Amino acid sequence: MPTPLRILLIQPAWDGLSYRRKVKVSERAIHPLTLGVVAALSPGHEVRILDEARETMPESATGFDVVGLSVNTFTAPRAYRLADRFRKEGVPVVFGGPHTALLPNECLEHADSIVIGDAEDTWPRVLQDLAERRLQPRYLSTNQDGALIPAPRRDLFRSTSRDVAWCQMSRGCANQCRFCYLQYMPHRTMRLREVSSVVDELRALRQEIILFVDDNVFCQRDYTKEVLKAITPLGKRWWIQAPTNLHEDEGLVALMAESGCYSVSIGFQTASNVNNQSERILQNRVEDYAALVRLLHRHGILVDGTFIFGFDGDDRSTFAATEELITRLKLDTYTFYFLTPYPGTEYFAQFEREGRILHRDWSRFDWDHVVVQPKQMTVEELRHGVKSLYQRLDRRYFVPNALHRLATQRHARSSLTLLKFLVSTGWNYYWSPVLRD
């Protein structure tokens, strides 16, 4: 049997203010589930997971045989610096995560090897090749089977919330949004975990509230219903991202509520492109959105609307139109982002050809910063418009109506849930650069 390897798996922090301040606000911040899965795929080896947002990075990695970093675009600068340091010490570095699929050549300037795609069919090969001292520069996943996805090694997470846990039922999405990196991953199918695996993982969790991180599990309605029926007896309460066409299946919405769904987050983009099919986003008309929100509210499910600003159709009138849309839909909460085309995508290349990419500091590609020159307004007008919209909505809409809306929602009869919800709505004020600046 090969000698066990000493493996350090790192979730690097965002540069500067963003990530450290975000995660230290609350222990509910997401844990590195991907690294937990990688650890589960490393039986017989000594594994440590280090989430840099929660822990201090060691001065040296010389005590380890390999360092693996999960790299998102916005954490890439930090990951590069760490990798450069560890390689100088003679420790092999392996990159995984979405950024490796977007900019593989750039990643290889800082890592000995990169994994593109899922770890289930690549990481065991990495470990074998490391043991045999023949590590390859690239490992490309061909996995299409979600049944191979194990539950993460939660015992290796530094700290966990007493009441909230994160979980994943599936990977992938059937949509092809221009601004999303998923279409550049090597997988072309949804990967669905075994229902029994999901149930067993949730049953083992002491936390009452589950936050699902699935990209869009609702693309597979039959599977989603099977999972929801199976988790209903567990008595968990949960949140998830949901599509805009849920109102087409009221039975599914009823099952969501019955199984413990208390809130969903739905991407409406902005009012100016609600019906703009040129963005390749499958959306329904505004009146369908209203029907969707009414249906969810009828079943006691809160709705958080997410909106992206900075599309070419957006101008200064977009902010007032979005305010009107939010008020009309009677959303419970709202979250705003700036359009962020990921490097390595055709969307990014289009803006680059037009000379509209403002910089190549990947740490700013976090949806909180303006990275593309708007077409119909200035950068400052875009930033100020979003900030002012938050302030107007909170003053005129959210604060006067929040308690009334929550009191009428079935799940909000718990005072604890009500308190947690109100605390969470102040989140944007704490970490958003838009609101702090």
C-alpha cells in the first residue's frame, strides 16, 4: 500500500476587505464543501482543510506532501501568491475550481497541476500520480454520474454554525446564461446525487436550517420531487435558488413548503431586460413573475429577488423601473449585483474587444465591483444608482412592510426564524462595497 500523503486543502480568501468581513459577520457563511468532498475522496491519507477566512495561513507548507487550492476567479490573486510561496518551498501545488476551466494556462503559471471539472474521477488519479512521482499538468474530468459524489468530510471544517448547514444535491445547470461560467466546464449534463446519500447527509446534521447551494436542481423536476418527499420527515427548514418558472408546477411548490422550504432566491436580472431574450436567459413576463411570487407567498415561502445591473440595456431609468418592479412583485428581500463577465468566456472577450473591461484585477470580479464600462451611463452613475436604490427601497418599502409580511408567512410564526431573517437582511449593509463607500 502506498505511503499515506499529508494533504493540505485550502480555500483562499478574497483579497482585501470583501471575503474576510463577509464570513466573519456570521458562522452561517458557506463552508468549503468542495474541499470536503475532495477530502472524502482521499481515504487513507492525512488531510487538513484550511478555510483562510476562518483561519490564519501557516508560514510554511513544508510539512505537507501536496497543497490543493480551490480557486474562484475572485480568489485567484490570493491563490496565485500562496501557490508561488509553497512551490518555492518545494511543495507541489494543485489547483481546482471554476477558474482552472476559464484560464487554465494562467493557472499553470502558478501551479504544478490543475484539475478541470469534478474531482470524483480526477482526484484519485492525482493522488496515485503523486505517489508515483509522475504528476501530470492537467486532469480533465469526464464524470457525468452524480451518484459518485460523496458527502463532504464535515469533521474537517474548522467551525460550524449551530443552526445552519450548507448542502448540495446536484451540480450543473441546463441553462446557458452568457455571464455564467458553468457552460465552460467540461460537463454537459446535470450530476444528481443519490437520493439516499442526500437524505443520510441531512439526517446526520444537527442543524435545523439547510442552505442548498445547487446551481439549478429544478432543471430535473422529477428528481427534485423525489428528494423533497424523502427529506420531509426530517423536519428541516431550507433555502435554495429557484428558477422563474416555478409557477408552472404548483404541486412542486406545495411539496417545497411541505418539506420545509422557508425561502427562495430568484434571479430577475433588471427591469430593463426582463424580456430581453438576447441575453439568452429564459425568463417569463413580468405578470408571470407576479403570479410566481403570489404562489410562493400563498405557500408560506419568502422570496428574495436578485438583480444584476450593468447590462447594455440598462440606463439611469433602470433603477426606478426596478424599484417599481420590486414593489409590484411584493418581494420580501432583494439583492443587487454588478454584471461580471468571467475571464475566459466569450462574454468577457466581447467586452474586451469593445475596450470596456475596466481592469484585470480578478479579485474585483466578485459581483460587488463594476468591472465593465456601462454602455448608457458612467461607472459612477451605475454605482450611485444601485446604492440609492437600496436606500430608497429600505426606507420606503422594506422597513415599513417587513414585519407585516413576515407575520403573514406560515414559517415566520417562529420568533427565532423571524429574528434570524431580520438580522440577515442587514447583511448587504455590512459587506457591500456599494453601500459602504
